[in-house]
Amino acid sequence: MSTATAVHSLWTTAADGKVDKIPAPHIEYAQLAPTLIVVGAAVVGVLIEAFVPRKSRYYAQVFLSVIALAAAFAAVVALAADGYGTTKAHIAAMGAVAVDGPALFLQGTILLASIVAIFTFAERRLDPEAHGSRVDSFAAQAASVPGSDSEQAAVKAGFTTTEVFPLALFAVSGMLVFPAANDLLTLFVALEVFSLPLYLLCALARRKRLMSQEAAVKYFLLGAFSSAFLLFGIALLYGYAGSVQYAAIADVVDGTVQTVDPALAGTMGNDALLLIGGAMLLMGLLFKVGAVPFHMWTPDVYQGAPTPVTGFMAAATKVAAFGALLRLLYVVLPGMRWDWRPVMWGVAIVTMVGGAIVAITQTDIKRLLAYSSIAHAGFILAGVIATNADGISSVLFYLGAYSFVTIGAFACVTLVRDAGGEATHLSKWAGLGRRSPLVAAVFAVFLLAFAGIPLTSGFTGKFAVFKAAAEGGAGPLVVVGVISSAIAAFFYIRVIVLMFFSEPKPDGPTVAVPSPLTMTAIGVGVAVTLVLGVAPQYFLDLAGQAGVFVR
Amino acid sequence: MENLIALLIAAPLLGAAVLLCGGRRLDAVGHWLGTLLAAVSFGLGVALFADMLGRSADNRAVHKHLFSWVPVEGFQADVGFQLDQLSMTFVLLITGVGTLIHIYSIGYMEHDENRRRFFGYLNLFLAAMLLLVLADNYLLLYVGWEGVGLASYLLIGFWQHKPSAATAAKKAFLVNRVGDMGLSIAIMVMFTTWGSFAFSTVFNQVGETGWGRNTTVGLMLLLAACGKSAQVPLQSWLGDAMEGPTPVSALIHAATMVTAGVYLITRSGAIFNQVQDVQTVVVIVGAVTLLFGAIVGCAKDDIKKALAGSTMSQIGYMILATGLGPIGYAFAIMHLVTHGFFKAGLFLGAGSVMHGMNDEVDMRKYGGLRKYMPVTFVTFGLGYLAIIGFPGLSGFWSKDKIIEAAFAKGGTEGWILGAVTLLGAAITAYYMTRVMLMTFFGEKRWNEEETHPHESPGTMTIPMIVLAFGSVLAGGLFSINESFVKWLEPVTSFSHGDSPVSAGVVTASTIVVLLIGVGLAWAQYGRKPVPVVAPRGSLLTRAARRDLLQDDFNHVVLVRGGEHLTRSLVYVDHTLVDGVVNGTAAGFGGLSGRLRKLQNGFARSYAVSMFGGAAVLIAATLLMRAV
Amino acid sequence: MSFPLLTATAALPAVGAIATAAVPAERRTAAKWLALLVSLGTLALAAVQLVRFEPGGDRYQLTESHAWIKDFGVRYELGVDGIGVALIALTALLIPFIIVAGWHDADPLETHSSRWRPTQGFFALILAVEAMVVLSFEATDVFLFYILFEAMLIPMYFLIGGFGDRAHEHGDEAAATQRSYAAVKFLLYNLVGGLLMLAAVIGLYVVAGTFSLDEIAAARANGSLDMATNTERLLFLGFFFAFAVKAPLWPLHTWLPNAMGEATAPVAVLITAVVDKVGTFAMLRFCLQLFPEASKWATPVILVLAVISIIYGALLAVGQRDIKRLVAYASISHFGFIVMGIFAMTTQGQSGATLYMVNHGISTAALMLVAGFLISRRGSRLIADYGGVQKVAPLLAGTFLVGGLATLSLPGLAPFVSEFLVLVGTFSRYPAIGVIATLGIVLAALYVLVLYQRTMTGPVKAEVQGMPDLKVRELLVVAPLIAILVFLGVYPKPLTDIVNPAVQHTMSDVHKKDPKPVVEAAQ
Amino acid sequence: MNPVNYLYLSALLFTIGAAGVLIRRNAIVVFMCVELMLNACNLAFVVFSRMHGNLDGQIIAFFTMVVAAAEVVVGLAIIVSLFRSRHSASVDDASLMKL
């Protein structure tokens, strides 16, 4: 049979033979409940924007968001308790979504982190009241030009952008799907679903709006650019395997499926397609995790975005993206690990070292944390490279530990303020320990956790991934890892020095007394940091049980 | 009875502890307490002596194991004492002279506000010195060894407000430490060789080891002895040590501590006897120091420094004698004892002079003092006669024997040594006569308005009188029937040398050189008036005044060199060792600053980086497959 | 289950630290007393340990073992051998003195806001350090030890960086900069060491599959654990580097003079007398026990480094113009002795090294604390600013001298015993090294006596005039330390009895026997 | 015609789009270039779909279009607000944050 006729049969069969009914898809709604709840809540959130009076929107949205996320988390817990994480793990929604340990663990992590992040979104006590109404971190009216009359009018009217809550919920729903996606199409769609709201959220800062918009533009353009790469990679993989299903691609990669049709031999199983496609796919994901050299958006976006959004992004996005990366590498591409492991070694090394080195000379606390997140991405990559069971569970653990520290740290950043809003320049932080020992001490705890000092979650996580990497034969990577940890320690310590050992400046910032919302966010961060540092066994168990992908 | 040995040490130690910790409350009685405890110690010593005499010669040594000090697997250091004839001799000398000097100090230090502390230190010294001579192993000896060093340090620097005193004290301790290093290495070699450093084990097994180890031990012990006994090349501290109060000079830097080196070599005779070469070195050291000290003594105008030179020289005699082996040990110790008497007496006399002369030490500002201080004059005079070896007095008996033994060494060596010892005797006679003449004879050269020479109080003169008796009689008593030699023989063994010169000739020549020395001094200082300002003098005189340039050498080589070394090391530490670290940090900082510039804020350049990254990623993946 | 004595000894100061930190701002005197009481309580517990420890018994005693982090193969395992129990006693002994000596070091200045509570923080941090140090001496699980080894850096860091000499604090920006430089240097040095050790710890787990000392020893004994030579060496280097930074060994020492110079005297004592001991202790316990072959392989290099430390530290001490830095360099010299004793691989050397750790702690404490009292009176650390102190403050000068004499290892005082044991132990295997190291005793005399001469003797300087002598509080600190120095110098047997069996275990770990005396060997 | 040629075309379009992103300053144009890249992907999907003889690729192409449309909504909103604030749509002007 010639190629032409084979292709022709695509549409000729439809005419000649009897048309099969399109079978109704079989969707396991219960197992997709976490995602569905969040999506539903987001839709309801949009409706709230439309129908609920402006005054009550804030409360309604906050309430809805928190309830929805909590319910989704409860659903995750219920699924896990039912054994979907382990024995009953399977692929749901016609092969589109996996319900397995890693997926549930990461979804749970994302949901918890999101709840905490929503608390910081909802914080309205940091800034003094403007014209009798409380203000949060978001622009009064995003559409109005910064500094314009319309903006002032919006502020005067006490507008707030309560749309951030449904936007966040949409983003969360995408993030929930992302690590669970079991085909490349779902992966792509989920990526866009969580990215697009984030682009918007970045643009919504109340203060320093020009920077906020700039951050959004950069994030958006670069994000779209990387999505295009990712999509082209998907196309090539599809060309390689003839399917976008993870399992199907994996079979072809492993060589368990032979070419069914000699006519397709030209493309199917063509390794060049696999390699190039795989690399482009990797690039798209590495962009999201912020690995060098795809990291350059990170500092600018972290700095420009409203700080609660930065915290949310830094925590949840990273979790979701690493989840997807893990699944891709462990489910789809283990057959070509000899190809991607050396490359990932390189990426991990430049990410760890590069992030740490550039961070040394940063002068803005948010940029500093951005570079820190890059370095951490490198550490996590070391665990990813392990390619063993410990690799999965250690990365899961690290992500859980890291996300809470990050949100807590950014929440602390929101507290330190001067006339221009948040005082993010490091020089402003001098002597904070003397003015406000508690905030400084808490922030120091977060920094120490970032630095991986024992008895904090950062150490446990770092130990876990390095151990996995060493067991996976990546000993040199571990050595590079500890060296860059040492470099990284330098700038964390620099901040501590500044806070505790420098004399406070007379015109220094004030530390706002937050509402219980932010306090909760910070408190949860500290608690998780210390508990995971001192008694991590339960959570390690959890991550260990969750550490098996379904295929 | 042997339980008393510990008490012997404990008494002065208790004194030291009480006096040093007691505070100002004890100021009024401190000196009496200190003296009392020294006397108690002496009393105990006498009792033990009597007990020892009651036993037969071979049965006299007693041992007392007190407690296990440092018990570590294979390394058993004990606190144990060995009281034999040699130790006994020292015990009596130390406690006897020590007690006398305590009494003397009561008067001498009367106006010093820190007299209590002074007595505390003196007691501390007694305890340490007793420990040194009573220890039954080298490690415990080492404790006493450094203990006396400490006491010496504290006492030399007793007048700490004088920078010169503080410097002298430090110098003494440091130079001694060099010697201590020798002792410590010697002990280490002993441990690795015999598995022990107890006297008994070492001396019993010393014959079973080779030349190398014995030589090392011997040389290291000699180094230690040189440090403590101010022998060349570690002699430089003794002259400066005269900064201490005069009783200190008398007790520590004349009678007892400085002779510890002689004790050490004598005690270790069993080792030295095994290695002839080391003995030769010992003899050379002794001979050189003998002349060195004597020459220095001739040039000094400071009465105490002149005496210090003399001490050095006399100890040179003793060291020389110990180097002769069994023919010399007993005589070395005998000279040590007699020297203890007369040199202590001389120093006390000098102190008495200074006491009466407003602490003036320059002999050129003395003169004709015999009328003002008759007791001092007489006692000092007797000491003088003893040291120059005036026939019949102590020094004569002991020094004469050493000269004899030197000749008995035999061969060319014997002749050389004999000549050196005789020469030394002549110089001794010269410089001591010079001291005598400048101080007590001639015109008075002091300022009569400021200075009113007077005799010292009884507390000071009585010890001087007692010591003068010792100076006169001790030598003779010891020599009756060779009693001293026989007394020591079980410990040190003794052999009569085979002298090429008969004893009579030696004695005669000794007397001759003595007369020459005295005559020369008389010609120079007795017949004509002594200039108040020292003449420039010959090259040798000038060198001798500067301790034969020893300090200049030390200063240039050790002090300057050391300063340069430490300064450059400080520099190295700062720039190199620290610099590497700071440089690494700065390097990372610079790298960071440069990499940071890549983040130029332009979205397009970020896109370029991503695009490039993607290209590299793809290329690398393809390359991995190709490879 | 019996009373968890070891946990209690560490937990008491830990709880005390939290309690002290929680004392209200204005009740700072109460905080001080609380800290002191807690430290005394800890001392009592340490004394109970000493009593309950049977020198002839098992290697590790009073053991406790609980599951902790199963995934990492980590257990909360405690146990003490003679070395551990001695060092715990040292730590518990010194902390009360440190607290009393630093009684006023952290009183707030008027310029501080009311929310800044330095006093509570200072004493809480000291107790926190004590808790971690004690627990690290007790840990028989490598991971547990590592965690404490690293974690104790943090309170130390705040102690160094946060509290300087009172005299410097009045608006002296330069001093503050110096201080934070010192703190950062301290932390980074130790962190780098610690992180390399982390890599080795992980590697150890990959190789051995457990962190328990007991299990590793058992696996070694029955042959189920067979490390490749190169692996063992690399792991050894990872561990040793960390300990060599902590100890500190030349050329990794430069953080110590900065840290000790800038910190207050009690904190400086805490660094050198207590915290640094963890490094040398760990060499004995972990390097030798876990990697015996590699330890032997590295011995020549380490001994050379140790000797360089001894001589170099002493020479630099001579060249210092700052009292505290001088003591720091002296400590570097002494740490050289300790390391030398450990790696000489003889009973004498290792017993000596262990005694040295204890004795050096006490003697340095005595010297440094008196130096601190001196510095607090004049407000300067420069030697040249003093002179003739002996005349106006004889007690201060006297105790200073005793501290100095202990530092130069005068026989009769405790350090002599240990130093001599180390020298003998080294000499019996490596004569040349032993002899060179002996030079150190001359240099020690030099730097101590020069220091004493320049500060205490000579004419009384104008600024020193009227300087008060030691107060009762200060005397209470110094006098017992001196008494202990004398006692252990004269009668160290109680200590050696405890230490000896532990040393025997270590010696058998490395399969080394003492060289026989020549005479005996010949027979 | 050999469908592989369409693949080449798709790659070419993708490259042109990428080059445009790197070269052009105007945010709108940059964004259009991204869209071009997405279209190149779509072409590739369709080609592969035909080559493999299954419909997955074509379906994905539809999804891509939807997503691209959503992206346009968000992207234009952001770019327009930037333009209104700065009166410039140049991506190079937006470089407040750097280093």
C-alpha cells in the first residue's frame, strides 16, 4: 500500500464504511474532583465579579477561594486515603490525566500552598487606608493608566481588583492538572491555563505599576516564546511516536512497539525527532522551573510582580512545573535517559552555580530571592537526575518544603514598608533585627532554611535530593551542589548580617503589623520549616509512598 | 621515715600557697611564716639525714612512691621520691642555705611592700628545687626543673616596675626553656628506648642500647644542663638575672638552682659513662664556660654581675668535673656544696654592701668600706679567700681536687684541661681580688652627702656569719678521710684518676697561679686609686663588659631575626593565607558582578539566551546520541 | 526504660535557652540568673554522667536509641565513651563560668529600642550552643552528629556578630563592620567545611547504608562493609576537612583570630574552648573510627599540617599586637598539638590529645577571661595600651600570669601533662615531627611572657592608673579555673582513667599498636 | 507531494517566528511572531497527523488555536496597558528592572 492511499483512507473510510459513533468519553469525575472543584470555584468567582455588589465581592471571593481550595485539598486527601496514590493509582479521563501518588502529593502541596498564598493575596492591613477603604497589594483598577486621573478616581472610590481571586483559582486549576497530565496535549493546555492568569496577576501591582506591567510583558512574551518551543517539541514527539499519550510514546521510546506501518518508517521511531522534540519539550519545562539559561525572566518578574503573586508563583509554579518535568522524564523518556541525563547534569550544574553566584551581588531582596529560587531549582534538578525511586520522593519532599518557606519569605517581604510601598532594597533592611526582632528572626529562619542549615526543612530537603543523586550515581553533582550551597549561604548570611549586625538607618522602613491572614501564612511557613527540619519522617513517608508514577 | 620526704617538699609548698593566696592579711607575719616553713623543711632534712647515717652505706637510699601521676597505657609516670646520698646532700644545702637566706631576706626586704609575696616565691622555689632533687624519675624531675625556672622568673622579675627586671626575667625563662626542650626530648628518647623514664629502669638498662640513642640522651641532657646552669651557649641569662633582689641572686643564681645542671649530669652518670664522646662535649662546655665566666667577671664593675660571672665560671668547673666521669662526679658535687656556701656568702655580703650604699651596685663608687661594715667585710673576706682557693679554706679543697682530676683525664686532653683549670684559678684570684679591693679597700669614692654606709641589721649579718663558717670549714671537713667522696660513692661511683702529675705539684701550682692572680689585681687596683669612671679599656675588656658580645649576637641573630620572621609571617598570614580565601570570595563577587550584567533588562536579550539555550540543549542531546 | 540521662543533659540547656529568651525585656537580671541556674543544673547532670560512667564497661554507655528519620536510615542514638563524657564535663563546667564572666557583656545600651533584648538573647544563645555541643558529644549516629555540628554554627554566629566588647560598641561603626566580617568569616568557613562533610555523609550512607556507628562497626567486623580504597579516602577527606576547619588546622585557621578577636572574651572562650573541641573530638570519633585505613593514609600530611600549625600559630602569636588575637593564635598552636596527638596513632598521643582538649579548654578559659576583664577595664585590646598593670591590679596580673603559664604548659599545671603525652606519643612513632613540635614549647614561653611583660610589668601607664583589681564576681570565675588547672596538673588520674579505655577502642579501630621500646623490641 | 516538505516549511516558519521574536522591538510584532511559531507547530501537527494516519494531530491543532486565541486576549491586554502607560510598545523601552 502506498503512502498516498494510506492517507487517503483517512477520509475515504468515512464515506465508504459505516460511521462509528463517537463513544462517549468515560470521565471519572470523583477522581478529578480536586481540579473540578477549583475550576468550578473559579467560574463562580467570575460570576461573583459580575453579580455581587462591589462592597461584598472581596469577602465573597476570599471566602469562596479558601473554601474551594480547602475542599479540593480534602478531596485530594480523600483520594489518597482511598489508595489512589498507591494501589489504585491509574490513568483517568481517557488517558488524559494520571491519578497516582506524585500527582496527588503535588496537588495537595499546590493546594495548601495556594491557600496560604490566598491569605497573602487577601491581606489588607499593610498599607494605610486610602480614602476610608482598606487596600491590598493589587491595583485599584488595572485598566487605568498609572498616575492618571482615572487611577486616582478608582483609588478614591475604593476599588479593588477582586478578580485576582478567580484568576488565582484558574491558575491553580491549571497547576493541578499540569503534574498530572498524562498526554502532551493536556500538558500544553494545562500549562497555558495556569500561565495566562499568572501573566495577568503579574501586571496588577498597586505600587510601582510600571515595573509590574513591565514584568507582565516580559513574562508573557518569554512565556509565550517558550510555549511555542514546547508546542513544537510536542509536535515532533507526536511525529515520532504517532501519539501524544505518555505511555504510547514511552513504548516507542523503549522500542517495545515496532513500527506498525512500513510506510511510516520515515518518521515514526525517527530518533532525530525524538531527540529534538524531547529537548524542546524539556526547554519549555525548564523555562517554567527557572533553570539556567532559561531563567532570565525570573528576577525581573519576581521583582515586578505584586509580592503575594511572586510568592504564589515561586511556590506553586515551581511545584507544578517540577511535577510535570518529573513525569515527563520518568514516564515518557526513561528509555532515553542516557541521552538526557548528561544534558540535565549540565543544566543542573549551571543552574546551581549560576543562580548562587549571581545572587551574591543582588541589592534587591525580591531579586535576591529570585536568584535563590534559581539555585534551588538546580538543587531539585539534582534530585530529578537521580532517576530512582528516591529521586521522585526526594523531589516531592523538597518541593513541599520549599514552597512553604518561599511563601513565608515573600510574606515577610510584604511587611517591611516605607513611603513607597514595600522597601525591597537591601540597604533598607539594615538593622531590622533591632527595630523588629521578631520579623527579622522569622525571616532569618526562612533564610537559614534556604541556606540548608540543619534543623530546618531546607536541610532535610537538600539532604534528601543529594542523597538520591548520590545513590543514582551523581556523586560529582552532589559535590557541585554542596559547593554552590556554600556560595548561596554567603548571600543569605549577608542579609542576616544586614538585619542583625548593622545599625538601623534613621530613615529606615517600618514594619507593618499584618492581619491574621499574613500572620497565618508566615506562621505556617515557620511551622512547616521547623517541623520538616526536626521531625520529617511522616512527610518523608508520605513522599516515599507517593513516589511511584502510574503508567 | 620515708614519709617525711613528701613533707619536706610540702612544707615550703604550703608556705607558698598560703603566702600567695593569703592576701594582704598575712603581710605582717608572712616573712616569719615563710622562714619558719623553710626551717621546718631544714629540720626534716636533718632528721632524714640522721636517719640515713644510721644505715649502712649501701642501704641508705630510700624510695617513696606517693601516687600514680599520669597512668596511660604504656606510659606510667609516678610521683615518687628517691632520697639517696646525692639527694640528701642537695636537700641539706637547699634547705640550709635556703633557711639562712630567708632569714637574711627578712631584713633585706624589710621596706618592700611586697615582702610577703617575695617569701611566697622563695618558698615556692624551695619546694620546686626539693622536688627536682628528690624525684625518682625524669618527668617528675622535669616538673621541679621548670618549677625552679618559674620561681627564678618570678624572683628575677620581682621588681616588675623596672623594665630591665621584667626583661631579664623573661630572658631567663626563655633561655631556660631552650634547655628544657633538651630535657623533654631526652625524656622522649628514654621513653621510646627503655619504655620508661624512671631512674632505676633507665640506669639498669642503659647498657643494652646502642651508641646513637645514648648519645642523643646525653647531648639533650647536656643541653638542659647548659640552660639551667648558664653554660655556654645558653649562658646569657645569668648576668641579667642579677636584676633580682640580692637574696635571690644568692640562693638561686649562686648556691642552688644554677647548679641543677651539675646535679642532672651527676644523677645521669650512668648514661654519660656509656658515651665518651658526650663526656668530651661536657668537658669542653665546662672548660669554655669556666674561662668565659672568668673573663666576664674581670671586666664587670657591677658587683653582682662580677659575682655572676664568677658563678658561671665556678659552675664551669663543676660541669667540667662531671664530664670527667667517675673521677669527677664527687668533686663536682663537693665543689658545688662549698661553692654554695661561699658564693651565697659573697652575694649576701654584696647585698649587705648595697643595703648600706643606697642600692648602688657600681664598685667604682665603693671603696674603703671595711671600716663602715666590719662584719660584712670579714664574712665577705672569708668567702673571698674560700673562692680563690686559699689553702685550708673550702674552695681550696674542692677546686684543687677538680684540677687534679682534670689532669687525671690523661693524655693531651688531660694537659689541656689541667691548664685551663689552672688558668681559671688564676683569673678567679684576679677578679675576686679586684672585687675585694674595689669594694673594701682604697679611697672612698661615694658621695658622702647622699650615702651613709652602715652595717646591716642582725637578721642579715647572722646568715652571713653562718655561711662564712661554712666557707671556711666545709671543704676541710669534707676532705677529712675523703669522707665526702665516700659518702657519695654508692650513688656516683668513684675512681681515682691516674694523674700524670702528682697531687703535690698540682697543689703547689694552684697556689702559684693564685698568687699571680692576686698580685696582678693588687698591681692594678690596690696600688693605685680606682678611677670612678671606667677607662675605655682594651678590646677584650670592652668585649668582656658586654658579656663577650653574647647579647649582641643574640640580639642580631635571634631577636632581630625572630622579629623579621614573625613580622613576615603575620604579613603572610594576612595577605597569603587569608588572601586566598578573601580572594576567592572577591573572585566570586567579581564573577557575580559580571554575570549580573547579562541580566540587562531587555526581554529580547533574554529571548536570545533562551533560544541559545534551546539550541545548545538540542545540540547536546543530539551529540550525546552521536557519541 | 531508664532515665534518659544523656538526652536530659542536652535538653536542659535547650529548654533553658528557650525559657531565657522568653524572659520579659525589663527582667534581664532574672534572665541571667535563670541561665546560670540552668547551666549549673547541666553541670550537675554532667557530673551524674561522670559518676554513672564505668570506665571498664562497654564502649558506649548510657545509650539511648529511638527511631527518627527512617527514610534516611537515621536514628536518634546517643551514647558516651570516656572521651565524650570528659568533654561533656568540660563543656558543662565551662558554661557557668562563661555566663558569670559575661554577666554584663550584653546589658543593653541606652540607645537601643525597648524591643531589642540583647541580654536575654545572649544567654539564651550560650545555652543553645551548650545544648548542641553536649548533644554532639553524645551522638553515635553520624547524621545526628552532622546536624548538630552544623546547627551550632548559627547561635555561635549570632554570638560573635551580635555582641562585641563593650568599649567598642559606642557608635563605633568600624568595630561593628569588623565584627560582622568576623562572624561571616566564621560562618562561611565552617559552612563550607560542613557542606563538604555533607557530601561525604551522603556518600557514607550510599556506601554503608546506615549512619549508626555501631552498625557500621559491626558491618566492618563481619566483612559485609568493604569500602573501596578511593571511596574511603574521599569520604575521609570530606569529614576531615570539616573538622580541620573547625579545629582549626593550618591553613584553614584564619577565621579563628578574627572571631576570637571581635567576640567578647566569654564568647571567644566558648568558641575555642568548647565549640572547636567538637572538631577535634570528631576526628577521633569519626575519622579514625569510620575510615581507619584512609586515616592512616593521610597521617603524614596531617602530621605535617599539625606541626606547621604548632610552629606557625606560635610565631604568629608572638607577632600579634592584639591580646585576644594573640590568644587565638596560641590556640591554633595548641590545636596543632591536639591533632598531632590524634594522628600519631599511639595510646599516649591520643590520650594526650583528649586530655589536651579538656586542659586547653580550661587554661584558655582562664587566660582569655582574665584578658577580657583586663580589656573591659581599659577598653582596648591592644597590648601597647597597657603596661604596669601588676602594680595597680596585682590579683588580675597574678591570675593572668597563671593562665599564661598554663598556656605555656608549665609542669604542675594541667596542660603540661597532656602536651607531654602528645609529644611522647608522637615522638615514639615520628621522632622528627616530635622534635620539631617541641620547639613549640619555647615559642609558647615567648608569646606568653612577652604578652605578660608588655601588659603587666614596667612603669604604670597613665591610662592604667587607678585600674580596679578583680572584683568578687570575676574572682569567682578565675579562682576555680585555676584550682582545676592545678588539680589536674598534679592528679590527672581521674581523667586518664576515664579516657584510657576509649583510647584503646580507637587504637583497635585503626589496628595500630604502640611501638615497643627499643630495648624490649630487641629482646 | 511528499508531506515531509511541509515539515520543512513548518520548521522554516518556526525559525522565522523565533527570529522575529529576537529581532523585532515592537511588542505587538513580537507577539505576532510568537503566533507564527504556534502556527508552525500547528502545521507540523497536521502534517504528522496525515503521515501517521490518525486524527490526534488535527485535534491538537484545534486546541492550539483556542489556546492561542486565549493567549491573544491576555497578551493584548497586557501590551495595551503597557502602551497606555508608556506611549510605546517597544519591548526595549521596558527595561526598568535589570542586573
